Amino acid sequence: MSSGEKIIAEIRHECDEKISAINAETEDVCASIIDSAKKKASDITKNAQYKLEEQSSKLLKAHQSKCELEKRNMLLKARRQEIDNAVEHILDHMTGLPSKVYFELVYKLAVTSDIKDGTVYLNSKDLKRLPKNFQERLAESGMNVTISDTPDESIESGFILKNGDIEENLSFSSIIAEKREEIEDLISRELFKD
């Protein structure tokens, strides 16, 4: 099982536990709301027996509807939180890759960039662990870039490629933000399979 699959499995397990807890909590809330509705229905019986069935039915339906809406909202909130957690895990995983794997990913991103000339900006951590032949590899792929000696600490992971006023932000967080909708769809399908 790959590390990505392990992460997804771990997240799916955490999600299932949270959803079970939320379902149990919403069942208690629903039971309390229904008990309250039954008490109100009983009071109505004492005052106006002929209106009981109509009023209690409306009241019960309203509370059941409210309960369903609350349960749905809690579930949606839990799903949103789990998706946010999964996206954060993905970013953490990408940032924490071993240097060789990390810079292979950076290399692949760089050579697919629209900018072929310019300056590559990295954070100080990545500048320190930059492979010695990295700039030569980029040159061999047809890129005419230099690696800036000045770190850019606004970049958590990945890099920024600049050519004059043109800038391509290939930081991992930027890429994930750009692809967030696709990532959310994928995570949602994986985490919330029926």
C-alpha cells in the first residue's frame, strides 16, 4: 500500500469514526426534539382534543424536518472538515517528501512550466538541500533558468518561476489551491463511498 493510500485509509477511518459520533449525537438531539414535540402534543390534547391530530402532526413534522436539516448540516460540516484535513495531509505529505523525491517533483513541475527563461525562487530549507546538478538538469530539458541565491520565505514548498513581470507560482499550496475542486471531488469519492 503506497503512502498516499495509507493516508487516504487513515483519513477514511477517522472520517468514519467522526460520522458515527455525529450520527449518535444527532440521534440524541432528534430524540430530545421528538420528546419535546410529544409533550407539547399532550398539552394540546388537554385543551382542545378535536385539534390534537392536526396540530400534533404538524408539530411533529416540523420538528422532524428541523431534525433532518440539523443532521444534514452536521454531516456536511463534518465532510467539509474531513476534506480540509485530507487536503492539509496531502500538502504536508508533499512538503515532507525525501529530498530526492521532492526535487524530482519540483523538476517535473519546472519542465512543464510555460516559462522557459528566468529565475527560480525557493525557500531557505529547499535552497540548502537543492541537488548540485539541479540547474544543469533544467538546462538539459531546454530551460534557461538560474536558481536565486536569495530565499523566498513566502514559499512553503515548491517554487516560483519569474521572468521579468511574468511569474508562475508553482508552490505546492498554490497548485493545490488551483486544483482544489478536482482534489475535493477525488477525496470525497474516496472518503465517502457508500
